[in-house]
Amino acid sequence: AITGTNGKSTTTKLIGDILKKNNFKTFVGGNIGKPLCDSFIYNQSYKYHVIELSSFQLELIKNFHTTISIILNLSADHMDRYKNMKDYINQKKNIINNNYNGFNIISLDDKFSAKLSKSEKIKNKIIFSLNNSNADIYIKDNFIYDKYFFSNKKILIGKIAKDLKDNSNLQNIIVTYICCKILRIPLKIFQSGIRNFKGLPYRSKIIFESNKLIIINNSKATNIESTVNNLKNLKNVYLIMGGKAKDENFKKLLRCTKNLNTVYIYGESAHLIYKQIYKKINSKIFNKLNNVINEIYKDINRSDTKSVILFAPGCTSFDQYENFEERGLHFDKLIQKQFNI
């Protein structure tokens, strides 16, 4: 079972795809796709269930035991529903509260997860990181360093699918490796799964790539932490963001001034975001997404260096769209028309 603030759906699909490739009958669902109850209603016998769980679903869990429980990351989200961050984290913790015999996989890379990882109440912990060698398992330079299943083994990840190349997907990769080790899936099957993965729509999808320009659609980025994670390994970024804010703190974007060229802000929370960043980051405000695309096309054509257009709104879509899928589809259509691709 997988939870976390960001990356849940991609991790769920990645693990599910690899298990299916190994010829295990596997149910993939929960907060993504089919509800878990479908596997019981239709009386189908599955070897494994790979389940994504949101904080909303975890509120209702009382007696829940898993083979593997995963908390990918924790950052402020759904603060319109919860009293405070502690309340939000307490719901997320329900995924591990009753998991006495299974494995509990927790990140070391954000302050909330790191604090949780130190809890002596949590048994059978496997701590992972993208950059901290104190973790049981961590990633560095396309290698996984494993101190949990081995004394200290360096394992080549190999070629990574285009849909996993974004920095934020490294967590998904390392967690999938850990699950494969627990379930005794051969390394070559894991590597093949990483190499051939086809991602979900509107989740850090590269929709265009040339020598001069990359365009990424991450409409699923509905909080600022997800946007910041997108930016970490990118340069000369023309960032498009906006919508209806969940969190009012957009100053986290100031960590990424070296990555950014310009920020284009639209939607209900545009002025809120602009006020927090315009002094440090070149920023422009628009009413709607189509106005942004018109402007960004002009700016990109004036650029002599390789550029990245990143659509990572950092807000919900509900001011102008039904959901992030409708927003993502609209972005794709606008880009195709404006850039003739």
C-alpha cells in the first residue's frame, strides 16, 4: 500500500507493471483506477494487491494490515481539510499503525518523514533517500546503494524511461527497487520495468523535445512542493503555474531562482503567488492559460539557449477546470496549436 503527498500514482503503476511482467496476477487500484473492493466483489483471486491510498481514505482505516506499507514523502497538502500539519500526518500514519509484521518503507528526505522514520514504535523499517548515505538504501549517480539487503552493494539502475527521467521520479524508482527485493523479483525484471515504463497522463510527461526546447506537462502538480521537486534538475525554465491555491506559502519557489527564467501565473490565486515571488523572480500575471501560452511562445522564440517549458501549477484546477486531467488536456491542446507540434 502506497501513500505520500506526491508520487503515489506513478509508484503504484510502476510496481504493478513490474509484478504483472513477472506473471503475477496483480490488482492495481485504490485511489487510482479501480476501487479495492472490486477485487472482492468480482471474486477474483490475486497474488498481489498494489493499492494507492490518499489521506482521505486513510482517515477511515482501523484494522488494516499490509505486506508492505510505503510513505513516499510528506509536505503540506489539503490544509483546507485538516486543522494543521500534525493532523494531516496522523492520517498518513494510519498506513503503518497496524503493520506489525510487514515492512514499512519511509523517506529520509523531508523533515516530516525524517522525524517519522526515527519512531521506535514503527517496526521493520526500511529508510530510503535520494542523497543521504545514512539511509538504508539511497541513490547516487544512477546507482542504488543497498545497505539493508546487502552489507553495502552498489547496483546499476540502468537506462531510465523518458516518463521517469524527472527528478521527482527517483523516489518512485528506489521504492520500487525495495519492493522488488522484498518480493524477490529478479533485478533484471526491475531494470526492464524502469527502462520500459509508460507513465500516467499529466504527471511530469515530456510532450515535446528537441535540441532547443523541452515541454513538460505536470498538471498533477497541485501543491508547491511538487512544483519545486520538478524544478530541481532543470535549467532556464519557463514555469507556468496557478489555479486555486491549497497552501498560501509560495515562497518555497525562491529556492529555485537559479533554475528559473520566468514564471507565468494565471487563475484565481495569481496575485497571491505573484506578491510572494516577483521581487526575486521574473514573473507575469494572466487571466487564463491560453493567454500564457501566447506570451510564452513569443518569449521562447527570443531565447538563444536551450529552454524548458514546465507546466506545474502548484495549485488545484477547480477555479477553471473540473480536475487536473481536464487542465492537462487543455494545456496539451494549446501547446499543439501554438507550437504546431
